[in-house]
Amino acid sequence: MAALTMLPVFLLFLFVNVTPIVWAIAASLHAIPALNPEWTFVGVENYVAVLENAVFYESVWRSIVFAAGSVGLQLAFGVWIALMINRSFRGATLTRAVVMLPYLVPTAVLGYVALWMGNSQFGIINQLLLGAGIIDQAIAWYGS
């Protein structure tokens, strides 16, 4: 029974995650012209061409430097901010509120969007359901 209940999730995981990876690997073994739907099998020639290109190694190095630098800076800055707002000082409450604001704004915006979508007079949910003929009159989603 446990395997049967996990099967839909596993199939969805395969469809969403594994299928694109397998497709990308298969596509990498073909020459795919931009304006021609015909794929020509070339095997590992694409990989050989990339590995022989010096620009590839420059790009990899720049990506590594960018990733390490941005993570390092974010970590250092984040720890510094956390240590600073953990101290007691004049205006500490306001500083903590300002620092936490970017985390709170998306949640508040999402709440307002949900309210607007479910509005009985002009909400998109009612408009879609009315347009599809699923309901005859608007529903007060947040009403009693």
C-alpha cells in the first residue's frame, strides 16, 4: 500500500525532473540546426568540440569565481548583519524591522493577490469559472 501511494509522486518526479535531463542528453548527441527540425546524430562530437574550445574553460573559470565570490560575500555580509542586529543599541528595533522587511513583503503581497483573485465582484477566479460556464453566478470565496 505504501508503494502504491508513493507511485504518483514518483512518476511526477520522473516526469518533471528526469525526463528533461534524459532529453537534454539525447539532444546533446545530435546536431540540431536552428531552422531545421531534422536532428543528425553526431555522437560525442559536440562534447569534443566544447572541450577543445578555450572559451569554454574561461567561462567555467569565470562561473566558479562568480559563484564562490557571490556566496562568500553573501555569507560574510549576512553573518555581519546578524551579529550587528543581535546587539543592543539605540534604534535596534527599527533596524531589525528594516532587515526583516524583505522577508515579509512577498508574503504580504501574496496575501493581497489571493484576496484580489478571490474577490466576488472582479476576481479572476470567478471570471474564469463564469467564462468557462462552470458556475452561473459569482461566488463570495471569502464571504460567509
